[in-house]
Amino acid sequence: MKTEKPDDVLPDPYPELPVERGPHGRGVGRWVVDEKHRYLARYLDATREAQKKFKQRVLIDPFCGPGRIQVEGESFTRDGGSIAAYRQSVRSGAPFTKLLVGDVEADRANANKLRLNAVGANVQSFVGPAKEAVDEIVKAVPFGALALAYIDPYNLEHLSFSIIERLAKLQYVDFAVHFSLMDLTRNIDMELNPKRDRFDHALPGWRLAVPTDQLSKSSLPAWFFDAWCKAVGALGFKISGQMPLITDGKGRSIYRLVFFSRHPLPDRIWSDIARSGNLDLFPN
């Protein structure tokens, strides 16, 4: 393992609490830091002046994890997404006034809350599946606040469309969603079986809408993603044309980072920071 810790990696205030080390326990992929957290930090910094116009600025992270990660190949740990986001908001001069974090496991949600408290954040945590906790999360957003919903489930099965629908009721809310391409492309043909339901919450009724007589199996993932984007658009949001592709470093597509908002300014800013020459949604 690499042992040299970068100067910008700050110590864990609660090293005894849980740490996210990925599904196999060997550490999360480097793309978590180099891609996910980088795009989030760049967006927060680029929107700092717009955020300052709101007295209340809220980050919503319903899949927060324990707030600390270990990258595969490293001997030290780093900030998780919500803590990295809060630190960036402070550096940019527009600190979040409230963070609403949730996890299906109580010890992970509590660890995230304690670590955020340790860096000075005002945080409220929620325990339970995101699709169940989202109503309480919405209630906890102050009236008139600017909210950024950072939706990062491990796979498509947990990206319930009802989460987006309920958060969409907020007056001012933008979304950054990690859409699992790997899960979609690997499993969609099996999910055509009506006895299976892993993708049913992500896009209710999708199976009945598939034009199976017109699509090959290889075309199904692109069709599903396009249908999902249209469903988001029907809620009154504009999806950015810039959707960074997150890969595992070995050429395999993992996520598409999808940003959407109701107003043109955040979309323009996101387009600037996420612009890339690689816009193929489903590369070979």
C-alpha cells in the first residue's frame, strides 16, 4: 500500500468509527476522489456567488455512508462526499448552513454526523432507506433555502424515482445524480422478466413501455436511460448535456454523473465545469 499521505488530506477526528472501504473491503476506487468529489467541489466553488444570495444553503445526501473512505492502494483514509463538500463550501466562502444526511445503517449515519459536527457543520441525520427517509428530509429543509441534492446510491436498484419526485417539490433545488451504468448494462435484459423488480423503482412502468419489437438487447440500456431522463424532464427540470462518464480506470463505465436544475444559471455553470469531449452515453 502507498503510505505517503497528501498534505491536503486531514486527519479523521473519529478513527474508531466505520470507514467505507468498498463492497470487497479493499478500498473504494480512485475515481471516487478523482472524479465524484472533484466535480462536486468544482461546482460548489463555481456557484459560490449565486449561493451567497441565499441565507440558507442546504446539502442533501441521502446515501451518505460513514463520512470517511479509504481508497484502494492507500494506507490512510480521506473525507467522504458530504464532508468534502462541506469543506469546499467553507473554502469558497459560501458554507452550507445545514446538511441533511442519511444512510440505511444507523452506525454509518451517526458516524457521518459526528464527523461533520467535528468540522463545524450544522447537520441532521436520518436512518433508513432513502426512499423512506426522503419525506422527513424534505420537511427539514428551511423554507426558501437553496438545496443541492447529491444522490449517490451504490446501484440502480436504490435510485428510486420517488426520491427525485419528493425532493423536486422543494422551491429551490438542483440535483447531481450518479446513475449506475454498470448495473444497468449488466442486468437490464434479465430485468425484462416481470418476476424481477430491481429497476422498477428507478423508472416505474418501464417494462411495459419498452418497444421490444424495435430494440436489440444492446440498445436497451440507452433506451432506459433516455426514458429516465424524459421522466426527470417531466418534473420541470432541464438535464445538462454535460454528463461526465466515470470509469473504473480499466475502461469499464461505472456511472454517468447527471446534473439537472430548473434554472439556466446552475446549468450553465455545470456545463462549464463538466465539459468533456467524451459525450457517448454508452461507449463500447
